[in-house]
Amino acid sequence: MRVGVMIGPERGDAARKVSRMIDDIRWAEKAGFDTAWIPQIPTDFDALIAVALMGARTERIELGTAVVPLQAQHPIALARQALSAAAAAGGRLALGLGPSHHWIIKDMLGLPYERPAGLTRDYLDVLDVALQGPGPVDVENRTFTVHNPMDVGPLTPMPVLLAALGPVMLNIAGERADGTILWMADERAVSDHVVPRITKAAQEAGRPAPRIVAGVPVCLCRPSEVDEARARANRILAEAEISPNYKRLLEHGDVKDVGELCAAGDEAAILARLRRFADAGVTDLSVRLLPIGDNRDELVASKYRTREVMAGLATELR
């Protein structure tokens, strides 16, 4: 199992976001993590710009977006941006994208949230050709009529990963992409729901075994503080109650919320929990560092303790 860490904008002074992300990615590469996953937060910094910034300051670590909502921009625009960011990163971009959620696309952006699976197929028709550039992109389907030249191409083949939670999207991810990026999926949801569907679809399409990237909050704490960590996860990361997509995914597992998904406790407890994700079929772990504390200094200290322990555990999890 590859081990990665989420790095991205956090609440706080906007002027410090870039320097903080650069400091974090330099640490992650030095610590030996395989991948850094950059979330696309609807209200904050652009993930692909972050990839370009981080890529120009690192040499080895893979940089993935988790995930870019496809409705927010035309596939040609996304291809152009992704190829540009990948060039800045020396070809180390894993492009994670997906149809997002109604509360982002419809409620926040005012765009239609209809036929998300069908739109994804149509979108990939264009994106797949554009990412093979340079050359003409000539695609006509139900959603797009595109006749667009591309003068930029990939330095190396770019993995494309889909956020896929339900059966139809998992089939598309297996047939058309290099894997899936998950959130709110526990071990049973991965082993019983995700892995069989996406693997079968990939095999039937003659594609390699898919990557399965699981986002998991992690908090190093005393056993007596586990409930505090779970409560904080539910306070700052909870999304399932407003997302039907996550609600349906939770039904395939044993946890009821993001707090129970969190790997919290001492080093041994965290290692045991993350090994269960590997046993379930996860190929890539995306750790969301979850600090606890009563003030900023305590939160920062907790984050640093957790990330140092995760750097040590990464070797044992591979």
C-alpha cells in the first residue's frame, strides 16, 4: 500500500497558505511519503495551482488532486490546466476528478446536477483525447461538441482517478480510469462494495488493476482522548448528513460517521486500523491529519506528533 498525506489550504491567514503548503510538501517528500493528495475545497485555493507550486519545489513525490469537480470547467480547460500543472511537477500529477455533490454544483455554483454518471462518461470522451496531446481534439457526444487543437501534451502518462462511490460510477472508474478516490469508505465498504465492482469493470475492459485511494483521518492521541478525536472529526469534517452520495456509501460499511472512520489512538492502534484498510484492498492511503487541542499551540503540536508517527508507520504499511 502506498502511503500519502493530504496537504492543502487550511483555515487561517490567506497570505500564509502558499508558504505553509510548500513547507508541508517539502516535509512530506523528505519524510518519504509516496504521494501528497491536494483537496479541492469549494471556497479555497485551487488544487491544480497548488500542484504546480508544490511540483516546482519537489523532485520525487507524486501529487494528486482529490478531487477536481468536473462540472466547474470545460474538459478542454481542465486538460490544459492539468497538463500545465503536470509539466511544472515533472510529470508527477495524478488527476483526481469527479461529479462532486449537489450541494456544491447546484446549491453553490448554480449549475445543473443531472445525469452525473452520464456527464462523467461524456467528459472523459473529451478529456482522454485532450490528455494525449498535442494534436486535435475532435469529439461529439450528447454533452459536448469539441473541435479544438492542443499544442501541449503530457511529459509522462497521467493517471486519471475518479471519485466513485456508487455502483455506476465504480463501473465507469474501472472501465475508463486508473482507479478511484474515496472518502467516507470504511474497511467493509472497501472490501465488499468498492473492490469487487471496480475490479470486475477493469478486468472486463482489459485494463490493469485499479488504484483504490482511501481518505482516512488519523489522530495520534491517548486512549482516553479517542472520543475527543472522533468528536472533532465530526465537528470539522462531517459531510455525510448533507450528501446523499456519502449516506449511501456509509450503508455499505460499519461506521456511521467520519468520527468512527477516524484512525485514532496510540501508534499501535493506528497501525492496526490502517492495516485493515490494506487488507480490505486499499492500494493508496490518503491520511488526513486530525489534530486535537484546546488552542492553536496544542493543535499545531498535535498535528506534528501525528505526522511524525505516520512517517514512521509508512514503511510498515508498504
